[in-house]
Amino acid sequence: MAEFAMVTEDELERARREPEFRRKLLADSLDVLLATLNRMRNSKRAADPVCAGQIREGVELAIKLAEMLQATADAAAPKAA
């Protein structure tokens, strides 16, 4: 599992220029988010309304990240003639 680290401005700029780096950054972020959501889901606080709301927000973000990752994969796929 990847460990969370803040993304730097240099990394963001590199992600804008390099599609492969962008995909890796998205995939790593999604992995960290999913691992965190899993830990939260398994915690004793999961039934707490505040925690449950954070889990819902995290799931929505995970969906957005997955869609972005899919879009980058689709853009990189060779086009049929």
C-alpha cells in the first residue's frame, strides 16, 4: 500500500506533462484512499454519523478518482482505424 504524502506543485506540473506519471499519481491516490476508507469502515466509529458522512464523502471521491483514472487509460489506448 502506498503511504500518503502531499502532492507537490512540481509533481502536479509533471502530471500535466506526462500521462504515465498522471496515471501513477491517480492510482497511488486511489490506493491510499481505499485503504483509509477500509480502515474507517472497520473501526468502532463507523456507525458514528460524522464518521459515516466522511466515509460517504470518501467513496464519492474514490469514484471520481476511478473515473479520472479510466479516462487517462482510455486516452492512452490506441484508436481503432
